[in-house]
Amino acid sequence: MVCVLLAVGALVVDRSALGGLLLGGGISIGSLELYRLLAAALLHPGRGRRARVWLYLVWVVKWPGLWVLLYWAMGEGRVTLESLCVGLGVVPAAVAVQAVRGVVVELRRDRMQEAAELRSASTAEGQR
């Protein structure tokens, strides 16, 4: 949602900012999905060797490909560095938000459980 709002705002400000957001977000999300698929392949029984070959192939092709793409995009002024960095931060920002959300939910659950235990303990005391 935040990335969509940033992209709309960048479109209003400058097309090169929009290009940077889309390129950075695409790289970030694409890398996350690629490694998610590779992790699933590595952990699947019977696919260990094949998954390792794919992992090495991806590492050999991915990084030079990204460097060429970034050189092309930055060299022609199609993207701004600031917007590219913001786009690259999409996945880490989403992970941080989910981690904070998980901590808050866990703390709330613990407090509710403690309150329920206190109520049941006070009810048991009142019945004695």
C-alpha cells in the first residue's frame, strides 16, 4: 500500500522517480520471491542437487544482470538514486512492519491471558 502511494506521488513529481521506485521495488520483491522459491526447492526432499545447481546459476546470472540493468537505468537518467533506494527498501520495510505487528500481537495476547488468569484466580478465591 505504501509503495503504491509512493509510486503515485513519484509520478506526479517526476517520471524518473517513478522509474526508480518501480525498478527498486521490482528488484527487491523479485529477489525475495526468487530466494523463497529456491529455499523451498532446497528443503524439498530429493531435490537437493538440482536446487543447488539452480542456486549457483542464479547467483552467477543475477548479480551481473542487476549491475547491467542498474548501469543502463542510472546512466541514461531514467531513474533517480533516491527513488531507487526507496524502492529497494520495500521488502525490508514490509518485514519490519510485520515483525513489529507480531510483537504487538504477542504482547497483547500475553496481557489478555494474564488478565484472564487473574480473573479466574479472583473468582476462585471468591468461591472459597
